[in-house]
Amino acid sequence: MFKKGKAWNDIPDDDLQCFCEPFLDPEPYHCAQDGGVCTCPKGNVFYGNKLKAGTSNIATFMEMLDQGEYLVAGAIKDSMTCEPKAFVGGEIYDALGE
């Protein structure tokens, strides 16, 4: 059975989301809540925190990335499930390289 990585253990599933970064359209958009299906033909899917750090506000794409921990799946054929095990290795990508 898949378990969330250490960085995801303390985050309830309801507090995670996916964004689609379309191949031809430069504006990423929210595509699914955790566990939902993200339709993102030929785009990149990003999985990370749903809430802006320290608030109860929904994070924008850039705010989610700025928090530093997220997963990325590139060149999606059509759609994928918005959950860590759908990403290769289900490991955290640390934007800061720490």
C-alpha cells in the first residue's frame, strides 16, 4: 500500500490539490482536488498544498510552488489521478534544492 512521503504525512488529503500547466496555454489552472481526476492533455500536472501557508485561503499556482514542496508529472497524455502515487516515485520535488 502506498504511503505519503514524510513531507505529506501531516497534511490532510483535503488540503492538497493539482494544477494543470497546459502545453500550448501558458496559464496553469486548478484541475482537481486530492483524489480527483486532473484532465490536462499534453500538459504538466503539479501536486501540492491546497492552502496558502499560514492561512485558510486557497493557494494560487504560484503560491503553491513558492511553498517549495510539490510533485510534477510531465507531458500527460490526457488525464491522471491527483494523488502522490500517480507521480513517478511519489517523491517530493524541492524547488529550493535543499
